[in-house]
Amino acid sequence: MPAVIRPVSAATPLRQYRDLLISVTGPQPVGLHWLWLVLWAVTFGALATIAYRHNEGIRYR
């Protein structure tokens, strides 16, 4: 992976999931990847709730 993309990819949920799977199946100890995945789930859940509530107030004709 290019050096420019490496720091950006570390902040994505797919990278955290990949690192979690590697740490569970490999010899590396399990880190805080599960915590990052929970934080991503809470963030996306909050965004979905905000979008749903915003959409409820819109009248469509």
C-alpha cells in the first residue's frame, strides 16, 4: 500500500475489521480494533438516526 494512503486507511472501519481478523487468527495479540469498530457502529447509527428524524419532517407531494 502506498505510504500516502496508509494513514488514511487506518481510520476506516474496513481496515479495523481486517486488523481484528488478522489479530484473532494470527499470532499478534488482539488490540483495540474491536473498540474502534464499536465506535464506528455508534457513529453510523447516530448519523442514521439523525437522517431518519430529518426525513420524518419533510412533506412529499
